[in-house]
Amino acid sequence: MLKKGDIVLIGIIGVAIVISSVFVLQYKRVDNGTHKIAVIKVKDKVVKSIDLSSVTEPQRIEISGEYNQVVLVENGRIRFLEAECPDKVCVNTGWLSDKGDMAVCIPNSTMIKIEGQSSKVDIVTH
Amino acid sequence: MEKTVFIKRTNGETDMGKNFLTLIVVLATVCLSACSVSENTPYKNFEAEPYENTDFAMGTVINQRIYADNAEEISRKVMERIRQIEDDMTINKPGGEINRLNDSAGTDFVKVSEDTLYVLEKAKKFSEISNGAFDVTIGPLVKEWGISTDKPAVPSMERLQNLMSLVNYRDITIDREESKAKLEKKGQLIDLGGIAKGFAADEAIEIYREHNIRSAFINIGGNIALLGGKPDGSPWKVGIRNPRGPEGSYIGIISAKDKAIVSSGDYQRYFIKDGTKYHHIIDPKTGYPADSGLIGTTIIADLSVDADALSTATFVLGLEKGMELIEKIEGVEAVFITKDKKVYATEGLAGSFKFEDDSKGYEYVKKR
């Protein structure tokens, strides 16, 4: 037979479980959010941060430096469009659209990264 | 009646009191155990957000992910260490020990640091076991091709033949006692581009360890070194680059802890002249970019310096000889990708390599 005290105890534990679950789920949901934030960095300083999900019109962003570069942003994706650097690795990387995607220009020390992590891998070899 | 009720009530009260005591004990135990768990488990920052840092050095991108409270400070220490290694070992800017060693080729010994001695010894060792497929005296050929420069060009065969006579790892003399080294012939050039980044990645892991970090990784231009596993104790998932796909695309996933993973490929640096692609991994035996039938090699080893040298060596050797070499070395595994888009993995990877090719362009060949 359950006594009053037992019921109180079960009640408290139950409430504790519900509260902690809510927090855990909340935390997970933030991580799995659909908002894709792209950041443009020059020498590891963020110069621009864009929510790709809220882009409506294609947009050109010019980066001046040792080599000038142009970044193109569209809804849900971003890329280096033009670059004056010799190797064009950044332009050849193409569109970035998933979390964790990254394009880098080594000669100019610039990069575009979509924040967050790919769900399947932590890192990819080069 | 009243008495009975009273007794009942008393009983009820004592039970309540007991239960209340139990509740306090339970809560206290849970609380204490929770505290002690967070104090003692190796995965202290289980829920913590990782610290990520991207920086540029050694002519490439360096990415660190660290789980620790003072991660930013540690990442700075790592970058300082890497820049120091770069200054000692680079040939792409003036100064440093390797430049001095090259300048004194054919004349004198040059005093070098413990770092440089170690890397030169490693380089010679891998040259020997790969029968010269990996050779850090490749410098004169790399310079002639100029693949990493603004003006790459295809040299004449005659010119390459002449320069090839300068490529020979046996001409590096190392005097450990006196901490000095020498190149035998004038014109010889050591280029540590195929091994220095691997060494730097090992040194980064060493710094993480010194700071009691249990979960971190560093990626120096594709030289990936893992410390521990993820904070929850599971292994890191490392994608193996699809050599014909964009950066970040992969053909399979390796699950690993405390390992170094390095890829080499014809896609990393190259130039195209008259419709022919010339990549940056020069075969010391032909003077031309290696044409062994492989387009990508990935080595999994305990040390990044080993994986770095072996990924280049096997890329030059090709599938059969490359496999033979890897199978000879204890604790080293490999994934090879051939020109006809077949993927081969060593037997030791059976449990940790998962073929996963979203591009649907590759075929996984389990048995050779």
C-alpha cells in the first residue's frame, strides 16, 4: 500500500523528471534548429554574419584585401563568386549550404563557414 | 474511537516523518553522486559547448576544437608553437634552420634544434622504408615545378633529369650528438612540406595533454590529430575526402579516438596546362607528378608525423606496393582510392571504417 509520503516522494521525483526533460529537449531543439547562419571571417575576425534562411534577394558582398573577393548569398546558400587570388580554391569550392560547410581562401586569410556541425561527421580530411 | 483515530494519526505522522527522511536522504545522495560524477569522470564538460578556432599558418588553414574552460588560451599556445615550428622548418619565407641547412648544402654542418633533428630523422626513416617514394630532398624538383607559386610551369624533361640527381635522402647526414645536420651536394634542397604539418599536429596534441584536456582535435590543412574521443566518450567521426567532390564531401567515415588521420591526393594543389592536370606530389623517381593509379590515400596512425609521411609515400607507390608497405607497419591503417574510383581499406579498419558515398560514384572493394 502506498502511503501519503510515498505519493509525495513519487510526485516530487515525477515533477523533477518532467522539468529536466523539458530542459534537455529545449537544449537539443536549439542545436537542431533550421536556421543556417553563415559567417564571413577575415583573419579569424567575423566581418559579416548572415541568416541564410531569411535571405530573399541574391546579394553580393565585396571583400577587399590583398586580393579582392566577391561573395554571393542566396536563400539557403552562400559562395565565393569571384576572387583575384592565383589559385581560386575558394571559388572552386562552390556553394555552401549545410551546417559545417566551409570555403577558405588561404592567400587572403578569408573564410565562409556555415555555423554548426554536420550531424554525420565531425571533420573531413583534405 | 477518538483514541484509535489519534493512534492512526500518530502512525501517519511517523510514516510521514520517515518518508520525509528517506526523501532527504535520496535527494542528498542524488545530489552528491551528481557532484562527484562531474568532478571525477573524464568527460567533465559533457554538456559544454566546444571552443572552435580557425587560423592561418604553415601556408594552410588550421582548425582546433577544444573542450575545456580555458580553451581559448590553450589554442593560442598551440598557434604559437605551430608558428615556431613553421619559422624553423619553412622554405617559403626567409630565415629558419632548413633554409640555413639548404644554403650550406655541399659545404658545412648546420646546428639545428631538437624539433628539426626529430623531423629529419623521421623523414629519413620513412624514405628508407618506402624505398625513396617519400623523400624530403625533393626540393629542387618541387621548386622547378612551382606548383604552389603564382607561376607554375611544366619543366623540360632534360631539366628534370638533371635535378633528379640532387634528390637523395641518403645525402642528409644527421649528427645527433652535436645536434647538427648536413646536405652532401651543392644545390640540394630539403622541403619538409610533406611531414612538418604532421609533426605540428602531434605537438598540438602534446599541448592539449599537458593541460589535461581529454577531448579535442586539430586539423592542420588536412593533417587531423584527435585527442581522446568526443566529450560523451564516443569516437570522433572523420570523413575521408571524396577526391572528385567539393571540399567537405566524403566517401566514407572513420570512427577513431586518439589517432592521427592524414589524406594525400591529386586534388589538393595542382595546375592545368594544355588540358593536362599537374598535381603537387612529385615522384622522386620520375620527376613528374606521381601517376601510380591512386587519386587519394588516407593513413590512420598513432602519430600524425608518421601518417603525413606515409600518405605521401603510398600515394607515390600505388595500390599494391602501398598496401604492402602499410601491412608491414604495426598500428597503421589505410584507405586508398584508385583512378577508377574503387575504395580499398586495410583489414584492421573492418570495425571502424564505414563506406558512405553520397555521390554514388565509388565502389567499395573489401578484399584486394
